[in-house]
Amino acid sequence: MGTTADKIAGKIASQLKSKIIDLSGIRAAQQLFQEARIDADGLKKLMSKGHDPCHALYIFAQNFASILGEQLSEMKETRQFVKIVGEVASTARSIQAANPNAP
């Protein structure tokens, strides 16, 4: 059976070992990375805009984590986790709506 992490790692490993390459998937991933500014030059671009190197790395890592989370949430292996997080977020919104002045 294994953990969710083992299942995700196994799926990624099987895709890397595959002899069939999905070129449209690669193009879509490259475009996604460029739009999120997590391509090869993303960190350099952030620093060239005047961001402190540590802050630039933080922005880059946040963008990467966001894209990774979005992509993982679409996998069958994470369906249960996505359901739980969705329920928690819905409950939190309901509580916040009922108590707008609460901290």
C-alpha cells in the first residue's frame, strides 16, 4: 500500500523511466514555469529588480511551492488530502463569516 509520498514518488519515477516523452506536457510545464517565474533565470531576474538575494530566494521558493502544490493537488494520490484541506478551509470561512470581529 505505502504512504501517499511513496505513491507520488513512484508515479514520478515511472514517468521518468518511460520511453515515451509527452512533448505537449513538457511545453506546458515550461510555460507554467515561465509564467510563475520559476524558470532558470527567475532568481536572477528577481535580484536584478533590486530584491535582496535572501528575499528573492524566498519569493522564488514560494512560487515554486505554490506551483508544486497546485500540480500535486490534481493527482489521484492526493485526492483524500485535498478533500480534508478543502473541508477545513470551508469550516474556517464559515467561522470567520459568523464572527467577523474575531482575531
